[in-house]
Amino acid sequence: MNHAVISCLHANLAAVEAVLDDIDAQGIKTITCLGDLVGYGPQPNEVVELIRQRNIPTCQGCWDEDIIDGLNACECSYPSQLAERRGHRAHHWTDKTLTDENKNFLAELPMTLRRNKLLFVHGSPNSQHEYLLPDMNAFAALERVETAGAETLFCGHTHQPYLRELSGGSIRVRVQQRGNDTPSEQELELPMRRIVNAGSVGEPRHGSTKATYVVHNEETNEVTIREVDYDVNKTCQAIVEAGLPEVFAWRLSHGFEYAERADDASHVCER
């Protein structure tokens, strides 16, 4: 009864193949993908075609959306002008490289997927571009899950895997009734809900170069975060050979988005 959830493949064929091999080795037959098949990496067509061949149900990620709708659709906030230029450069390269058939596939991907009380999204139920970070306000995080009608919300986008249990309990709220100057207090019971972030297959940013994904046991409800080794150097070399920004290879080889956290990352790798 295990099923695998993968996210943020980012055109990294070596990582995707390694993760799918790991899933197959466990005998897991059901896989859900949370999007961002393309972007940053050097093999967008190969990755999209592999997902299509495996017939893996997939949500539309923010990169998938932006390639279809154009840069104006992007709600990305870049930490520097240099980072923004690199992002635009990768967007144009990916747009030029992808086949029309694969673009049509990305255009038809749904925003969300649902199975019983499990909801699968890229960023959040509200937007592919919203980050559900592990330290997000607990009440706001619970609101995202509860208003979507889910018990467990699977997401990606942050590239940092985590399991967060949003404890049930009760809270007291003050309610102002129309026509009544005195607010009343009410006690609301909060349900137990969970957010599961699958991390990233193709561009890990959690301090390790290993590709990450999660396995969910539908009988026990247990969630396991798995890390998989792959040939990082092979992908880094392909990034450079494709003419993509070399800093993409540098940060991939370090397992974290160090360069993007600097106001001016030109001293790091770009040349």
C-alpha cells in the first residue's frame, strides 16, 4: 500500500532515473509527481518524455506554468538582479529547447490532484508559486490544508523535504455579531492535519546533493523521506555544455542554493 511522491525534477535526467529506479526496487507501483518537470536543468525533453512514458499523474509546477504562459506569469521573487537574469536566461533556453508536443503536455497538467483525503499540489492549494515553508505560522498552515478539504497535503516547491503535523486542539476566538456591540467568545475545535513536502528530485536544496522524495503508506499513514544518490557530476557537466549559467552546476554540486542568497553572487561561479 506504499505510494511515492516526487517533485521538482527540474530537467535533471540522471536524478529522475535514479529515483525511479529506487521506487521500482521497492516494488512501489503508484507514483504522484508535484510538478516542475523543467527549469534549471539540461534535459527538459528527456524528463518530460520519461514522465509521459511512465504515465505518472502530475500537477503543474510554477516552471511548467511559466514556460507555457510566459515570464509575465511568474510570481518569482529574485534575491538579486543577477539571479533574475540567470532565471530569465534559463527560461528562454528551456522555452527554445522544449518540443511543441512536450509544451502541450505541460499546458494540460492540472493544478491539483486528489485521492480521498490526500491532496497533491506544487506550491499550495492557492498557487503554484506559494511556499509552504516548515516554519510557516501554524494556524496559516492549518488553514491551507483544512480549507482545501484535505487531511494530508503533499507539496513541493521549496526543495526542502519535511513532514509537519499540525496538532489538533481548541482555540478561543472573539466573534463580533452584527448589531451587537459586545463580542462573544467561542471555542473552536481544530483537527489534526499534516503537510508533507517531497523536497526535490532534480535540484536538492536541503544541504545534501542527494535527490529526495517521500513514500506514504496508505494503511499506516506513515511517511518516509528518502534520499537517493545519483551522478551529480554528469548533470553538472551537461548544464555547462548546454550553455546554461554555470552557477546552476555549482549549487547543484553543493546541495543548497547558496548563490541565490547573496545580494550579488557574481563572485561565486558566474563567468
